[in-house]
Amino acid sequence: MKTLKFCFIQVYLNKTMNGVAHMVVRQLYLDRLKQYQDTEFVKVITGVRRSGKTFVLRMFRDFLQESGIAADQIIFINFESMKYQHLLTKEALYQYVTARVVPDRKMYLFFDEVQRVADWEDVINSFRVDFDADIYVSGSNASLLSGELATLLTGRMVEIPIYPLSFKEFLQFTGSTKPLDLAFNDYVTEGGFPAVALVTDTEVKRSVLDGIYSSILLRDVNERAAIRNDGLLTQVATYLLSEIGNPISGNKIAGVLKNEGWGTANATSMLRYMNLLCAAFIFYPAKRYDLRGKAYLRSTAKYYAVDTGLRNVTLNRNYRDNFGHQIENIVYLELLRRGYRVDVGKDGEREIDFVAKRGHEVAYYQVTMQLPTQDNREIGNLQALDDNYAKTLITANRMDVGEVAGIPIVHIVDWLLA
């Protein structure tokens, strides 16, 4: 294997800002892809549009080349490019790839936005069977993980979800020199889409976010689901953005929208729209879990936005609006980013903001703007839990930081950067 031309693990993207060259890498995803490199699994890269899936795939492709993989062993196709529009049938794609396979060499196959290919599941499975290939596919809809693909590749695929930038990545991308707490306010307001972090003009940021939001609703939800009433879909999405962190049900949304003049709203259609928005990764549901009964509660769930910047631009708000729920949203996404499955906990009449599970690991989190002075419900809800799993209270007030009854109280910025 040849010597790396530069330390690829530390640097990937050259970008110039204020005349200074900054090096940025999304290390978390590079490490995850390396973990599954050369395994039998088809790597399925999922995530909301413009979250950086193409960037991550290219980053890994370049890592392979810097690690000694020959260029002719790598086939990289982005199906959103007109260059590859002639490959949108499984037969055409199979012939194209077959003609480029190097005999007796391992091939690395990258298919970005693969869902645009008709019956793509069949051809991906055929590549797995017919060639010595390491396969990576990406898409902007959760349907990649269901249906025919799940049937063909049961036990032979692994999902690697991509999210907008973490706060740590946001600092790297923006090169911010502000005090961390002020930079965090920017992060809450603007969110973590890479295309937004890479520009400095406020109006351009808003325009980029508007464009991302519209493309998700129109292309990843409306067109694919053939929704006739796109106005109602937009109202459902706007309502969910305004209610992040609050319990939501289809009946509740239908009632609110009927009061606003949307007579066609009903619980069944609301649930369909909510599921479609989640499938496009614009929202993530956090189910309510009964810690005593060890069962999920079906009545309501909480819905968190993939990005607070989308929320704030759509609602014309900033970090000051409903700050408590916005930081709760950020903690929820960060837990997902760190590989946890996250539920909302119910312990009798008490609620635990997040129950995070990863393998055999379980951890409880409460999130608050600041500790209330009149009662101890935030720390008390954690103290009342009668098990020995880790418990953490995350606060936005640095005066609260410390420890109570063995439970650490940490500032959100410190927790995000840990």
C-alpha cells in the first residue's frame, strides 16, 4: 500500500474563509464506513436531502484511493447527474457496471441517490452475487430500508444514517471564533446543513434553507407519494415544526387544522402525512416508553425536526423562540448521531425526556433551559428511577453545572463537544 499523500484522516475539504484555508472532515462517518469496508454487507447511506451523503461517499472514495485502491476499481455514480440519466433502468446499470469490472480485482461500487433507478434492488443484489464487490448506496428516503431490498438482503445490509452537522462539525465548517455559547446560539438558529454553514451572508443562508425545505417537501414527499393536496402537507409539516418536543397525535393535528379551515383533515390522512415526512427524514418520531410496564405507548409520540435551522426559517424564528424545546431537539439528534435508539420515558406520572439505548447500554437524559427554583422536578424525575443506569441532566445555564445526588449536571455546549 502506497504512502498517503497527506494525513487524510485529519483533513479532507479545503475551503477558504477570510483568506484562511480550513481543513474539514466528517470523521464520524469516515470511521463508520471504514468499520464496514470490505465486509459482505451492502452499506446503505440514508439521510435527509443535502445532509452531506454525497460528500461522505466522495470522502470515503478518496480515502480508498489514498489507501492504495486503483481508480479503475472504483465506480462512482450519482444518479442526480444528467451524465447518468441513461442508467435509470436495472438492465442499463448492470451492463454499464459489468463492462467496467476489472477481472480478479475487488470492485468498490458507489451509487448515490440509487432510488432513482427502476427496480434498483434487483441490480444491487445481482452485483453482490455476481462480483467481488464492496457496495455503497445512498438515498433520501427510508424506503431504501424496506420492501424488496429488505427481502433480498436480509442480514446482508447495514444502515449508516447521515445527519446535518453536529455542533462540533459546525464549528469546524464555519471556523467560528465567537465564544462557544454565542456560536451555539448561531447553531440553534441556522442549523447544521453543510451548505448553510459554508456561507456567511444571513440572507443567503435563509435562501438555502428555504430551497432545501421546498425540495424535501416537493421531491422527497409530494412527488413520490403522489399527494394531491400539497397545501395540507405543508400545513402538517409547519405544525410539526412549531410543536417540536410536544406530544402529537393524528387526531390532535386533524383537530387543529379543521379549526383553521382545512375541512379535509382527518386522523388517517394526518398519520399518512406524518409517516411520509418521517420517511423523508425531515422529522424523527420519539415513541413514548413505559419504563414500568416495559412497553411502548401508542397514543402519542414526540416529533423532532432534522434541523433547527429549517424550523426557524420556516417559522421565521431564531434561537430565542421556544429555546428549551430547540435544545431538546438538538440533544435528541445528537443522541441519534452517537448511535443510540432514543425514546421518551414515562415513569408513572413522571416523564424522562430521553431514554437512550445502544446495545446493552441504557442512559437517561433530562434537558432544561435552567433548573427551576420552585421545585426539583427535573433532577427529581431522574432520582426517582430505581435502577443503576447512567443519568444526566443537560442545562443551558452554566450556573446550574455541578452534581446532585451523584447525578451530573452538564452544560449543553460542553456535552455536545465532549
